[in-house]
Amino acid sequence: MSNEPRISLPSRQIADDLRAEIDAGRLPPGAKLPPLRDLAERYGVTRNTANKALGLLQMEGLVVTRHGSGAYVREPHPIRRLGPDRYARHRWQVTTVTAHADDRPNSETTQQQGYQTQEVSLIAADGHTAAALGVDIGASVYERARVMTRDGIPTHTMTSYYRPADVEGTPLVDQSPGIAGRGGGFQVLTDQGLIPHEISEDLSARMPTTEETLLLELSAGEPVVEVHRVTRMADGRAIEYARGVHAASRFVWSYTFDIPD
């Protein structure tokens, strides 16, 4: 037997009609939706049925509710396009990013100021970290956890792990917020003689935890994209393992590559 909540046909009809108005622009971003009493009267249903319709739209991330005020069409966040070029050496010390108005490559762009918190601690490596860095499970590694923002709005988290011998005494283990040192984490590794050469990334989508929803200020029903990154030197030695959690509505991953034989 399914454990999914039962949604009445009238609720779905109300949600479909409101969604159509949002898609057509008749209810633009930031617009207030009709109050429950008006929807109930319009469709001849109870307020509870109308409220379930708004709940559907909220779960889809189309609307947000404000306590004591009502429901509003969610205003979209600027979207950042992510590809291999974000790791280019000339970008290591850049703290501004280019964001697009929507997911189209040619949409209007704006420059946003990036910032990050930083929390560093020495922890025992779990299975994923140990496998990525080539150390034993339980071995001591440095964990460098950051919350990334653009113009003060949180967009994603990134937590990196390093062998202590590689980063001890460097800006990578400094608790100061902002990029590490004057050129960022990859520059710090390069200064240590650990030159980043190759990056592997795995991406997967999922629903956020309660903590991630609060931390990233996510709308109800909005998924996240989890990124696992391993940075290696030219000889294949891993020098960083990182896990990131990105608000799905604020990023597009974009790649152009030759088709393998």
C-alpha cells in the first residue's frame, strides 16, 4: 500500500490552474497568490482543499509561504553556470562570479561578489575520504568546511579534506573566512609543490537534509546537487577530496567536450 498522501482532484485542479498562470506570467515572480478564502469560493471547495493545492505548488518550489502574509510566487535566484573553466589557474584568486538571469547561456548576466566562511578541524577519515586520499580509515585528516555565498545569499557548501603533512602550517588550516591565502586553495597547494593537474567530479541529485534546507535557505521541495571532487597531481597522487552541496535552482553544470572513440 502506498504511503504517499492522497491529494484530491479539486486540489490538483487548483494547483494546475495556478501553475498555468505562473507559467504564463500572469502571476509573475514575487506576486501574491489569492488568499485561501478566495480560492475556496472560486472553486467551491473548503479552505483545507485550497491549502493542499498551495502545498503542492510549494513542494514543487514554485511558491513560498510567509507566515501571516500568504503565499507568493518564488522569485528566481541568478544562476551560475559551472564547467571545467571554473578551475582555470587565472581564476584561483578571483572572488567575483558571473551569474545568469536564467538557465539560457545567452541570458542577461551580472557580476556577484563571492564570499565564504571557513571552519577547520582535524578529524578521522571516513571510508569515502580514506579511499579518495589513499589513507587508512580513521587516519587523521584536515577537514575544511565552507559555506559559499553570492552577494550575501548562500548558494552551496564545500568541505575539503587533506593529509596533514600536505597542509600543516598553511592558510588551508587557517580559520580566517574568505579564500585561503591570496590565491585560494589550489594556489596554496601549488606553493607547497603539490600542483593540481587533474580533477574528477561525480554529481548526484537528492533532497536536502533539514540542516541543509536551513543553511542554504531553500524553498520547500527544492532538491540539491551533491558533488564529490578529487584533485590529483600529474603523477596521479590525490591532494584533495571535497564534498559540495549545491542548491539545484542556482546552478547549471555545462560541459563541452570531444566525443570519445
